[in-house]
Amino acid sequence: MASTPRGHTDVSTQDALAGRVALVAGATRGAGRAMAVELGAAGATVYATGRTTRDRISEVGRATETIEETAELITAAGGTGIAVPTDHLEPEQVRALVERIDREQGRLDVLVNDVWGGEALIEFGKKSWETNLAGGLRMLRLGVETHLITSYHALPLLIRHPGGLVVEVTDGNAEFNKTYRENLFYDLAKNAPIRTAFGLAEELKEFNGTAVSVSPGFLRSEQMLDHFGVTEENWRDAVEKEPHFAIAESPHFVGRAVAALAADPDRARWNGKSVFSGDLAKVYGFTDLDGSRPDVFGYFRDVVFGGKEATATDYR
């Protein structure tokens, strides 16, 4: 079983979510797992969903992370973790999931739409008409349709109690994504959650609800670490191969961002906005596991795109 996070969640969120119920859709690994764990560390009951279980592997093809393990990590962190195998492209499965949450808890306070799993489908360096059409459309189904199906079924439960929070997880904020993401289908898949949060923000206002688009920075997910042949313990060894990896953040950084949002009684100030985990860290004061506070957007804006003479260390 994976280890629980080193360090601790910011004290302002400890027990702040006791009695609250969260659904993290797409919590098998990476940012989704960490968000589920950090919500649990703040005291929440967290339903963790995904397609990879100890008995079945999804198309992502990774058997090393399962939703059962995520649930165990949530409970170990201080919350209550409940694993529910769910394919969020299947409306009936999502409907059954929400009915179970209603039956067991009678409420839903936080919905995190983190379903993705389309990394293997991205074809960079090709025009849209040169890419595999079926793969591109599958990417949109995984990254957009899943979010819409989940919101459709979960929001009637979430608005039953005022103050609900919806987090649309994506890659990049609105400003960062003004730059073309090098693959049309990927660009659409990662901009859609930003507009989804914007639209839901309008719809949730009368229920005192909040919808925010949140992006991690350069994420040290399990898949990314494997890609570079490193672990969380020696991840800096990958910087020689990819210098910008020096600004990378652990999944728990965005996890703490979401927990801080959920614990903030004034979270409506973020309604409809798109932010990086680093943006929220500046406001809420939490840090990554190593005590740093990486600002990936500032680094890419100033150094990578702007040509400023600086290093990633200056943005941690």
C-alpha cells in the first residue's frame, strides 16, 4: 500500500470538513487520489471512484493504483474513504453512485470532477486531420463527457444544502491556455472544464454554491515519475533530462488546494474562476510536501515564455 503523505495538511483545514461528504470522480491515482486524501485529512467522508480496482484494470493499463487503495489512504489520513467502482461514461452507473451517496449520507457537499485517463491518446506534433480521429473523440469523451454526466446526476444532491462546492480539474488556467496546447482534441478537452466551471458558477449562485476550475502545475504523478524513471524520493534526478521538471509539484499540493477551498467559508469569492494550485497556495498558505510553494504559472509566464533570467528555485 502507498504511504500516507509526509508532513501534514495546513492546520486551518484540520477537522474543518468533519461531517461533510465529498465525491472525487477519478480518484484512482495522481491529483484525484491526492485530492481525495487531503479532503479526508480535513475530516470529510470521501467517495473515491474510478475504473481500476483490485479485480479490474482500466484502459489506462496501470494495475499499481486502485480505488480501494485510495479509500484506505483517505481513512488513514483521518477521514472516511469509500471506494465505488464507476465508469463515468455510463450514466446509469453514475446515477446509482449518487443514489448510494444519498442513501448512505443524505447529502453531498463537494464534487470534484477529475475524470481523465486520456494521456495515451495525445498525438503532439500532428495537425488535427493527421491524428487518429477515434482517439481524439475518445479523449473528449473521457475529459468532457464524463464531467457533464457526473454533474448532471450529482448536482441535484449537492444543491440540497447551501454552500456546495464543485471543482473542475483540468490542465492550465484560462490565461495559460490562451497558448495552443499543441493538439486540438487535447486543447478542447482541457479548456472545456474551465468553461464548465464558469457556466456552473452561474447556475449555482442561487443555491449559494461555488464552482471553480483548478489545475495542478507540472504534476509529479505516478505516471510522470515512471515516464522519467524516478520516484518521489529522487524526482530531482529527472531535471537533467527535463529542466522544467524542477518546478514540479507533488499531487498533494493540488490536493491541499482543494481542501483549503472546501474549508473556506468565503469560497464564493472564487466562483467561476480558473486557478492553479499555486494561486490558491498564495492565499491559503499551504505548502507542498517538501515545504515549498511552487508557482508554475509564474515560472512559465516569466521564464519559459517571457525569457526572464531565473531558475525554478526562484519560483518555489
